[in-house]
Amino acid sequence: MKSHEGETRMFEKLELFRMSHAMAVHAGQKQAVTAQNVANSDTPDFKAKDLIAFSDAYRLDPSNGGWGSQKATRQTHIHGAAAGQTPDPIVDENGVGSPNGNTVSLENEMLKSLDAKRQHDRALAIYKSSLSILRATLSRS
């Protein structure tokens, strides 16, 4: 009987598992940014932040072959990302500021938090479903 550790290493190489893991991590990061916004909701001149969408973050991540899979190896190259160059996933939102210059909207932060929870639940559901399909397939062999 195979150990679960060996199965886990084998399944990490499958794109579906890599993507569901990245989605869960992105959801956790989104929740952290949202919590930071809420914590600073009374801070004067604080600008609310958000993460870029998961689809954009995953597409742009060089470890996933992102950036259109073109890499610049010299400064003179026109297309592609230079080694180690990654886009900033956190963006400032252009919200309406309060009189003290703060742009945090608690209602929007609640919605973003709920969206992050749904994204995390979706990632776990994809992972569990795929794992059960693979286990069922392996048991038939």
C-alpha cells in the first residue's frame, strides 16, 4: 500500500492541483488584505487596497509559466519579464474618501471577505473532488 506522502508528491505535479492550491493561497492573501483595510478603517488618509483577480494573478505568475511564457534575458529585450520581476498583486482602490481622506468602505470589505471565503471553499472543493476521482481511478487499476 502506498503512503499518502508519495501520493501527495505525485499529485502536486498535476496542473489542477497546482491551480487549486494557488487559488486557496490567493483567497488567504485576499482575506489578509481585507483584514488590514478593516483594521485601518479609521486611519486618516489610509487608502483601501485589494488584490488583483485570481485569474490575472495566476496568469501573470512566472512559476506557472505566466507572462505569456516569454522571458527577457537581457535589458534590451522588448517582450517578456526580466528574471525576478513580478507584478505587484496589491492595488490601491479608487474609493470615495471620507473627510479624513480614508477610502475604506466597511460594506465593500464585508463583500470582499465573503468573496475570499467562497474562493477558498471553491478551491478546497476542486481539490477534494479531483483527489477522490484520482483515488477511485487508481483503485480500479
